[in-house]
Amino acid sequence: MAKTVLTVDDSASIRQMVAFTLKSAGYEVTDAVDGMDGLGKAKTKTFDLVLTDQNMPRMDGLTLVKSLRALAQYKTVPILMLTTESSDTMKTQGRAAGATGWLVKPFDPQKLIEVVKKVIG
Amino acid sequence: MSIDMSQFYQVFFEETSEHLASMESLLLGLDLGEPDAEQLNAIFRAAHSIKGSAGTFGFTDLAEVTHILENLLDRIRKGELAPTEAMIDAFLAAGDVLKDLLAAHRGEGEAAPGAVAAICARLSELTTDSASTTPVAVAATGSPAIAPVSAAGYDISFMLADAAQDGAAAIANLQAELGALGTLCLIASPGAADPAWHLRLTGAADTADTASLREIVEYVATTDSIRIAAIGSSAVADEAYGLFDQDDNNAEAADDSFGLFEPLPEAAAPTAADDAFGLFEPLPEAAATAIADDSFGLFEPLPAATTAAAPAPEVIVERRVAVQERVDRRQPAANAKGGADTSIRVGVERVDQLINLVGELVITQAMLAQAVADIDPVKHERLMHGMGQLERNTRDLQESVMSIRMMPISVVFGRFPRLVRDLSQKLGKQVELKTVGESTELDKGLIERISDPLNHLVRNSLDHGVEMPEARVKAGKPATGTITLKAYQQSGNVVIEVGDDGAGLNRSRILAKASERGLPVSDGMSDQEVWLLIFEPGFSTAESVTEVSGRGVGMDVVKRNITAMGGRVEIESVTGVGTRMTVRLPLTLAILDGMSVAVGAETYIIPLGYVIESLQPSRDMIKSISGVERLIHVRGEYLPVVALYEVFNIPGTVTELDRGILVVIEADGVKAALFVDALVGQHQVVIKNLEANYRRVPGISGATIMGSGHVALILDVAALAGMARNALPAAA
């Protein structure tokens, strides 16, 4: 069965690009427009991987990661943060929130697939 | 596989023009004297989003301008720079340049040559100008990674070519050559995890560029392994992503060396995860040390799922607070000159009527959106455009109307100084009360209802948290304890913290008390889980019942009240250092994030805050009691099943558990599974009072009107969870 990925980003173009890229690599993709939406969708089913942006209205990526980690079914699901900064602060915060890793924007589709493959195969 | 990025351009163009338009109107609406933190955040987000997408889709000119813009905005929103008229002008001009660039990319006109360079220079000037006048800002942003453009520095990584595998000599040559161009430092030499060399060249002469550097490196390295990028562009391959899977010992080294990938698979394997990363079971010692190191340690946020102590989130909070405090200081002045003629008094019912009407408008807009969803957007471009505009306007209107009901939390905070003074005298304690962020606003209805729970929390801190002066001195703390009340907005929530620097919660005493009360406990429980026990009904560890708070009623009521408001409460505590209770509330009572589910022909809304997960059960998860399928076995727990079709008497539904969906909910510490036919979707709904329009119905807390025009009932999850418990005499 195809692995499922939840991708959370407030930018429609990034969402489309990520979804298209991952779908073409054989993943099943659901997208969400902000952290709140993402959290809700994550509760409708348990995904194999969550990719989230950091800066979003209503609920940001770090809060989403923390909220997901508080749910039993998401304790061990890998979560990657897509972010435009790879600063140490961001890494510390991401790690503390419980994220599995990060991927810096801008990225190209190949890089995205490569990273996702490394994480969930 | 190669992916044609141009297929996403159209969406990118639309989204970017939307961002630019909203950025412009926000900039124009910004009050320089008293900039609104939320507004600044929104402007920053617009620039940030444009930058992220533009970079991804290869529009480097857009990315370049927004990068500088974003840096300035970031510093403004963090309170490091005060916005000036000149900045706003420059930002608006930058917006114009971006619009031109965008038009050029769309093939609708041309951008003036040199415009990008000119605006970048103008923005950079603002950065340096303000940096020289505000020394604090320099200190805070002095690192090269944040500096706007540092073209003179390059990160270089490569792997030695086989031919040059005699190693040391080749590297020495290379270092000499690159060293001649500027200052070269070795970031990381090859290791088992990463066979590449990482060098950093700084202070390079103007003649050095990526291409010329590449030529030099190519002598010794395999061509396709070479990565050269200007510092700060984050384009060096190995820094572009990473995983937090290093153990804490080498964490520091890993951060410095470009966040390299460690072999990963264990991350995904549930069984190995705890050992591999220790992310999920907070280690009390680790947390305690980290906190002791940090001067703000008391308020270290430690979410349940984390072990790594995180000073960083706190930094954000402090900065937000800093902005808030500035606003606070300005408030009296503004009030003084504003006075009576800038405000009018209106009856609450008139405001509520306005809110109601806007609610109706939101519903109408949703209906229209649904009606045109299937129309070909190309043929009806103008209609679609109008619909988009209507949606934005409706949303803005709704937000402004909602803001009328907003009141500053100082209304509630204002009563605590007296309470603290009186109670501390009664208890013989010395306590100082600090309040931060009093001008944080929340809905009038919430203000009224949060008052009692906060009262309880403050009393609790006074009574159980802060120690007697002698005990404090003995523990090496100042005799006077501090209770801090803090309020701020965070991503759509209002957060209120009640913190004290007292004794902290006592893990073993709570556990002992809990088992005495017959609550299910084990020594393996995480601290977070232990702390939550104090919210259980009838729980109190106070040795003697005091007049102030020790009757053991209270904390469970606090939690119930807060949950009823759609909020959450969290506890962080470190023995000997203090306790912090964090209450998160939605900004308003009138709108709710819900999950819509179908039962027969009916649609119900489950407030999202209560939902834990949804699943389609398999036969072996279902357990029967006296021949009736009443329990479900999920993640090691047996949960009672509440079949909504039974509760609400709905014919024609799915009745076999394994053919429908179970939505696991938690309310008042009780978990249950609601049985429904199917999940429909997720919506923000406008809450309509059912009692006012009809009558009270058990299990229903309100109603809403869906995009289709149908009425959907909002479930009273707490009541349903109660029903689940009562329906299960055998299991109780």
C-alpha cells in the first residue's frame, strides 16, 4: 500500500508542487492549508509522514509538531519541517518540538523525494 | 525523474499577487506609533511566503528582494527595530518592484532594468542605518547568516576525486590556493557519516565567484560532488536538510557540521524510536539541568513529547512579550489623548446582532463558493475572481466585527494584586505579583468565563506553590516569592500563564495520592502525565485543608471550565524551581474548528479540540459485553463506543462497527469512541445557540449552517463521553 504523506503549507503553489512531486514518486498525499487544518486532518487518519511549513497563519509549524507529538498515534511518526531558514535557533526549536528533521526551502523536487525516501522509504 | 515546474507558475503568480496586495494594505494600515503585533506578523508572513515559493520555483529576483524585505520585517516584528515612515515608504516601493517583476514573469510588461539592485540597496541601507542607531539590534543580528547578502563568503563542500586520493597533499594545495583568495577555514573533514570536505571561505576578493572557485576545486574533487554557495543562501546541499537524530552527546558537533544525515530508518520504527532518540519520554534530570542553566528557566516549555530542553521557544515568547510591553507603555498616552471623542458606547446586543449577521454572510459566501465549485474557472474567470474577492472581504469583515467584542485581559488581571496581597498576608507568605501583556485582547464572553479558573490557579500557586519565607531562604531563594501572570497571542490562540517560583509539584506525593484515590498510575508515567493527575476530580495533596484552596475541589473544575471554553491547560513544573500552568484559549467563542461526520442523512460537527483520532476498526478490535458490541481496543486501551445513531435515533445508518468510522474523543479525562457512518470534512463553523432558538437537547451543544444550507448540530462531546461511562456499568 502506498505510504501516506500529509503536507501542510499556507502557500498553494508549494502545496501543489509538493503534492505533485510526491504523488509522482508513488506516495499518497493529503494537503492542509495551515497548522490547524493539518492537525484536524492528522486526526482523521494516521499518516506515515508529515511535512510542515513553519510560518503559517492560525497555527504555525512548531505548534503543529508539538500538538501532533501529544497524540499517541503520532509519537513516532516522522515529521519534517520545511523552512526557509536553517538557523540553529530553528533547529533547536524544531528538535525540541519533536520534529524528526528539516528541509530548507527553496528545494527542488528531486531533493524532496530523496529526503522523503530516506525517511519513510 | 524530472518535474516540470512551470505547471505551478500560474498558482504561484496568483498567490504572490494576493500576498503583495495584502502586504500593501497592511502596510498602509499600520499605525507607526503603536504597531499591532498581529499585523506585523501578517506582513512578515506575506514576505516570507513569497520568498519561499519564489526560491522554489526559480524566480531568484523576487526571492532576492523579499529576502532583504523579510529580514527587516522580522527584526521589526521582534521589536528589534522600530518601524519608521521611511521604512514603510521603502517597503511599499519594494512591493511595487515585486509587482513589476511578477508582471514581467507573467509576460505582461517589463521590469525596469536595475530596479532590483536599486531597491535592494535602498532596503539594505535601512538595515545598516537602523543598525548603527540601535546598537542592540547589531548584537542581536550580527551573525553572517542573517546579514542581508554576504557575497564575499562561500561555503564549499566536495569529495576528493579518486585520482587525488593521496589525500593530504591535494588538500594542502587546495587550501593554499583558496587561502590566497581570502580567509579559509575548515568546517568539517570527511568522516564515516559524510565522506565530503566542508570549507568556508570568507573575506574573498570581488573577483572570486562560484564559477572561479569551482574551477579551483575541480582539480582535486569529483565534479558532481562540488557544492559552492554564498554563505547565508543555505544552498549547500548538506545543510539543506537534516534529521534530529543525533544523540545529545554529539548534537552540538552535528549542528555545526551542516546537519548531516545520519542513517535514519530507526526514526520510523516505532519500537526503536524511544531508544534511538529518547524524544518522547522526558528525562527529568536533563530537563532540570537545562532549566537551571537558563536564567528564564522557570518558564521552560517542555511539551510532553520532548526531552531536549528548548530555550529557543522561550526566546520567542519573551520577544513577543517585549513587543507587548512596549504597547503597554504607550497605552496610557494613547488613551489620554484619545479620550471620549474617539470611542462610542454601544449595547452588547447590538454588537452581537452584527456578529450574527456577519455569520449569516459567511454562510452565504460558503454556499456561493460551493455552488460555483464545479464551474470551469477558465471560462468564468471574472466570476471566480469576484468569488475570491468576496471570500477575502467576508473574512476581513468577520475579523473586524469580531474585534469589536475584544477586551483587554487587564480587566481580569486587575483584581489579582489585591487578592494576592490579602491571601499572602493570611498565609504568612511574602509574594510579589507580576503581570505581563495586560493589553492582550480576548472575546468578552471568554473574559467573563476565564476569571474564575484564573482565580483558582492563582490561589493554588499562592497556597501550594510558593513556600513559607523561611523555607525559601533555606532553599537559597529570596524570601519573597513571585507569581507571574502573563498573557499573549500565539497563532490564533490567547495564552495565559500562571507561574510561580515555588517548590514545584511533588511527583511522588501526587503518585501516592493518586493510587490512594484508586486512579490508574504507574512509576513509568512521564512527568507531564503525573502533573495532569491533579486535574482529576477530588484530587488534593495538601496535607491539611486550608481556607485558601485545599478542599480538593477546584483543579478539576478549572480544567472542565477551560475545556468548555474550547481551551486547554498544560502544566510544567520542576521540583524546587517552580510551576507554570498554561491556559490556551481560542480567540473567540463564536467560531469553532470542527470535524463534520455523517450519520445516516444527518451531519454532525465534532469540535476538533476533543478529537484524538479517527479510525476504521477491524473485527478483532471490537469487544462485546453481554453480547453487545460496546468496547473497542485501541492502542492498548479499551474505550466505550457511543453509537450516534442510537443516541439520536437515526434510521438507515451503518450499524456494524467495522463498516463505519470510530472517532476517538477525550473530554474531562474520559476517552470514548463515537461511532459514525463516515467522515465528511473539516470546517470552521459559526456557532448558533440552539437553546435560544429551540430548546436544550442532551448531547448537543449548538448548531451551525453548512455551506449547502443544511443545519448541522454541534455535538456536546463532554456529555457524550459521560453517557459512554454511564452506559457501561459492567466496565466501570
